[in-house]
Amino acid sequence: MSNRFLLAALAGGVVVFLVGGVFYGVLAASFFEANQGSAVGAIKVAPDYVHLVLGQLVLGVYLAIVMDKWAQAGGVATGLKIGAISGLLIGLGYDLTLFGTTNMANLTATLVDPLIAMVQMACAGAAIGAVLGDRK
């Protein structure tokens, strides 16, 4: 693993964390609170930041692997596209599975959440692409 790859993965994870904090912690917090399912106590009042950050870093590593190792792609525009598609598909797959198996969220939140994941991962992909550089 190169230093560039590790820096790209770290940049992606940090961006996922920051963009998620803005959306889930500020902009859409009341929306998701109003669109919870019937599961009581499912949302932690104070997040477990250690595991939250680890999860966000895993997403950064995932995108860095896709871009650097599999697609051998770089650049901000390519990263934005790969991140957006990945975020939307991962979000839809995860949220629809949760909706089908739990009472964590209603259908409205289930369909909105992947859009936020798309924005998060698009921003992370752009950051990763910037670190990796254009490969044309």
C-alpha cells in the first residue's frame, strides 16, 4: 500500500465523517427524528464516536480501493461520480434491507437516507480523486 493510497483513504473517511455530521447531526436531524420507525431506543442519544469514526474510515478505504486498485481512476470528477454511484447503491441496499427486517425507520426515511449517502460518498470520492490525481 502506498502512502498516496493511505492518504486518499484517510481523506475519504474524514470527508464522509464531516459531511455526515453536517447532514445527520444538523440539517436532517429533525427529519430523521420525525421519521423513525416504531423501534424504541434504537438511536443513541450520544453517538459512540470511536466506532462511528472507524465505520467512516472503512468507507474511505472502500472508495480508495475501488478508485485506486480496481478502476485505476483518479481526479475530482471521476471520484465524484464513483462516490455518488457507490453511495446511492450501498445506501439503497442497506436501507431497504433494514426497512424489510426492522422497525428502525419509516419508508420516507428509508428512501431519503440513500440520497444523503450519495452526497457523502460523492464528496469523499472527490477528495480521494484529488489525492490520487488525474490518471489520464
